[in-house]
Amino acid sequence: MAPSVTEFYEGKCILITGATGFLGKALLEKLLRSCHNVDTIYLLMRNKKGLTSEERLNDLCNNKLFDLVRSQNPDAFKKVKLIPGNILSDGLDLSNDDRTELQKKCNIIFHSAACVRFDQKLKDAVNLNTNGTLRVLQLAESIENLEVLVHLSTAYCRCELDVLEERIYPAVHNPRKVMDICEWMDDALLAYLEPKLIESEPNTYSYTKAITETLVAEYESKFPIAIARPSIVIAAWKDPYPGWIDNLNGPTGLLIGSGKGVIRTMHCEPSYIADAIPIDAVVNGCILIAYATALAR
């Protein structure tokens, strides 16, 4: 008989990238509150905006999002362990001790670190979304008891398709060649070529997400992998609090702008569908995807 979800997560060691992002912090909160028998939750975090990784972790754990966790289980944060590192650096900039600990203990990886800006320069988007994912995959390959890696992609990874099936689509360009080009080509020439390179997608975000899926698929024979493709992620439906959100991205900014009277009119196409999904539904889905993939291996 298959274990329940909470039984599956009992005693597991989990690595989360992008834990300070919208999805990452919501995932951490849900795991601490609903899967409280996990062994350790590792958070890969770098120094940023004048704050050390330790200071950023302290700010994260004191976020109001975790009020319910603190009231129900004040000791929950003892399970959280900082892993100083950088998704933008070769080898993730891990110390030897931290790398060894992950290799020996980690069972599950949720890779949610990403650049979600639509106007990001191609070189920067590739370095974070594609190179960054490769660095996580390389770490995962060295982990002794990895049960599953869940890669967060997007439902808009192939915008030219009317129907997106649950399969890997061939990348329009070889992701390794794109990474190589971004490494040696000067910024001016790359900026000139960018419109041609990404012409199949509306922006560098969806383009890099599309080619990165092909890169992820290269590792499917080495360890269990699942790709999650949420659509437009919006405020929480009910968990941990109805309406919780920490950004003004996408439709949230439009709603606030309209409510304040700043946005009076805008051009729309009535036939287009803006698929949206609450953050708590995405988090629950990711937790279940890891569970189902690990059990099916």
C-alpha cells in the first residue's frame, strides 16, 4: 500500500532553490506546516542587495506568511538549514562541507529559482534560467539517494502552440549552444541577434524556459525528474490565508491599478484566455508531483 503524502515526506531531506521568491516561500511554508515530519529543508541562498544569506534567511523566516507555522509549531524552523550558494556561479558556489552533506542526505529537490522578468536581457535570462538549471542538475547527478527533482517551468514555454501537451517539445535551439553563445559573444552583437534568436517566443523568459526543458530532459535517465508548468500564478485561494500575495506581477498589478483609478482603460483581445492559478494550488501540485514521481520510479 502506497504511503500517504505526509508519510512519504516523513524523514526526507529537501533542497529548495528560489526560496525567497513568491513560489519558493509559499512552498517552504506549506512543507513546514503540513509535512512537519520532514528531516531537513535546505535553502540555497546568496548574498543580495547588501544583505548576507544569513540575514536574508532571518528576514524570510520572520515573514508574516509564516505566522500560522509559528503559532502551530514554533520549533518548525529548526528544520530549516541555510546553504550559502549562488545559482549564477559554477558549482553553485557551494562549500565542500555543504556539497558533501547534500550529496549524502538530500532526497528531493524543488528547483524554482528563475528570472521571471519578461524584459530581461537574453544573456542574463540564460545565465539564471538555463545555466542555473544545469548547475542544479549537475549537483543532483552527484546526490546518492535522490528520489526526485521537480523543475518549475511555465505553461507558456511554447506560446506558439494552441495546445500544450504533457511532453517535452524539441527546443528551437540547442540549449548548450545558446549557453555557449551567451558566454563568448559581446553584448552589442548578442543584443542585435536577440530578436532573431527568440522569434518563436514573445520574450526571453518563455524562450529560456522552453530551451531549458530540453536540457532537463537530458537527465531523465539519471534520476527521476518532473517538470511543473503552472500558468499565471496569482494570490492564494485559501492557504495559508485567502488573498496572500507578495508582488504586483501580472494581473495583480492590473487589479490594484484599476482599483486605485490609475488604470482607466487598456487594450484587450476578448478571444484570448488569461489562465490563472492560485499560488496554493501550485504549491500543492508541486508537492504531489514530487510524491507521485518518486513512487512511480
